[in-house]
Amino acid sequence: MSVGRQFKRMRPEDRDVFELVTPDLRIFGWFPAYNKFIAVKGDFMDRTHGHNLYPGYRDLVVKERDAIDLDPPKWTPGATEYDVISF
């Protein structure tokens, strides 16, 4: 894997959910801290894309994040890819 535009912030952006993009996979999660990614759900690109599963996976990440007992803040609100990943 190469570093770069592989992590994409999902819309709506105020949910602060990120998608890790590889040629074949999509992995959804969030960044609780710099260079730390918590993956919640992964699926094949063709299935995710073909069945429009993005909204459901985004909502699942938010639900799981809310359920985990982490010290606040659980994530970096409003962060872009460049705020949470060292390039």
C-alpha cells in the first residue's frame, strides 16, 4: 500500500468517517488520534459500489464509535486526511 489519497473523508463530512481505498477493497472507520485508524467494516469495492452500501457503512461507523467507551474526544472533528495521516 502506498500513502496518499487512499484515505478519503466521507460525506457528509460532519460525521468524520473515513474510507480506506484500495483497488479491490473499501474499509470504513475513523481516526481517534494522529496516524491511528480504527476500522469498523470492510467490503469489496465492486459490492460496495454496485449496491450503494456507502451510507449504511458510514452510519455503522458512527454507531460503533458512539458505543465505544473512549476518552474524549473520540475523534478529531473536522479533520482532513492531512490532519490525521503523516504523508
